[in-house]
Amino acid sequence: QLDEMRIKLERSEDALQAYARQAGLLFTGEKQNVSEEKLRQLQTSLSAAQADRVARQSKWEIARAADAETLPDVLNDPSLREYQGKLADLRRQYAELVATYKPEYGKVKRVNAQITEITATLERERKSILERIRHEFDESSRRESLLALDYKTQAALVTADGEKSIQYNILKREVDSNRQLYEAMLQKVKESSIASAMRAS
């Protein structure tokens, strides 16, 4: 009977493993399969991507509506601060020069040309910062969309795996039941062997 029970247990274990392989079920633990774990990871990544996109969208909308001069990215940019310092210095020089000389004077024209050049550079830098903010928002939106698509695909896979898991759990219960019976019989055999040995002694 013990041998028959052992064979039955082995057969039920083989049937369980064969079904898991055929159904493509992979388990990382007793009750947690790989597709569910991946879905949880995607959910965490998607939540983080949504929060990031909201923050960048807000930043972009403020940047679009506000004066570029007032934006933190513009105010805190070291190269822009340097250009603004130079521009202020050149304007002061220009004011001093025009108090004494006419606008046609060579030095006045040179300072004025430098003011024009630095003003154009500042404008380009500000546009570049705005472009970077917009690009970051676009990038975060794209990442969110891709993660949302991955999440939807993975959720469908988990649903399909859930249906397969029903059959898997039926087979697993059979294995557990056979194992319990086998272990109980094995225990009885050991007990009777000990009892026989004691009677013989």
C-alpha cells in the first residue's frame, strides 16, 4: 500500500509539473507567480511615471504662461547670470559714454554692438531652457504612455494566468492530499516497525 501511495504521489507531482510547463506558469514562490510580480513592478513604475509627468507638465505650463525672466531655471542658471552681469555693466558704460559722446562715436558704437550681441545670446539661452522644459515634459509623457501599454498587456496576461492557476491549484491540492496520505502511512509503518521490534525484544 505504501509503494502504491508513493507511486500515486509521484504521478500527481509529475502531472502538476507537466501542466505548469504546458500552461507556461512560472512561480517565484508558493503562491506568487512571475506574471503577477511583473504586474506589481509595472504598477509601481507607472505610478512614478504619472507623478513625474504631472510635475513636468505643471512646470511646462508655468514656463509657457510666465515671463521667461521669472522662471527658476532661468534665474538659477549660472551662465545666464553671468551674461546678465555683463549686460548690466555694458549698459552702465553706454550711459556714461552717451553723456559725453554722440552715438556715432566709435567706442559708443562698439559698446552698443556688444549690448545687442549679449541681448541676442540671452534670448537664445532663455529659448533653449524653455525648449529643454518642453522636451522633458514630452519625454515623461511618452514614458508614461509606454508603461501604461505594458501594464495593460501584463494585466491581460495575469488574467489569463489566473484562469490557468485554477487548474494548477486543483492539481496541487491533489498532490498535497497524496503527500499527506503518504506521510501518514509512512508514519504508521514506522510505528508498527517499532512496536514489532519492541515485542520481539
